[in-house]
Amino acid sequence: QVQLVESGGGLVQPGGSLRLSCVASGSIFSINAMGWYRQAPGKQRELVARITNGGSTNYADSVKGRFTISRDNAKNTAYLQMNSLKPEDTAVYYCLIRLIRGGYYDYWGQGTQVTVSS
């Protein structure tokens, strides 16, 4: 079994910054990618940023230039640095880890709330 623990969410004013962390533990055999998704009330969950085992990244258009995803492979940890936050960034942020062994196996964290408000 795989466990993901997210941290770093909270309340921040518009223009502020937050750094989310996601630590993976358990039966981690081979990581294909890690990513961050978010879900705002009444909306579908959407991809925010993703980083592959090789270090390739992709971002949602709405966060490009403001958010940065990174990984510490030795610690099985992913980070999401969020700068210039906007009220529309308010959502529950979820970490995803995709493992590969014959096929793909996805595991989700429990989510961390990010609220951008003055």
C-alpha cells in the first residue's frame, strides 16, 4: 500500500505565496510521475502541475509562470511552490503519485485546503 501525506495549505492573501509538500511512503516500487491536482467547490478536479521521474514538467495554463513543481527523489517528496496567488486558486489541492510495474497505479493524498482571500 502507498500513503501520501500533503501539507502546507492554508489561508493567504492575494499576491501571497504557499509551498505544498507531498511525502509518499509504503510500497513504492517505481515512480513514473507525481502531480498536483485541485478541486474547487462545484468544479471538476483539474491538473495543476505534473513532474515525471525524468524531471519533465507540465502545468495548467492558469498557473504557468506562477507555480513551480519539483521533486526530491531520495525522499519520495514532491513540492508545489505557489506564488502570486489569486482568489481563483482557492481549492483543495491533491497530490497524485503514479507508479509503474507492468501497468500504471495511481494513488491520491487526502488533500489540503488552499484559500486565497483578503
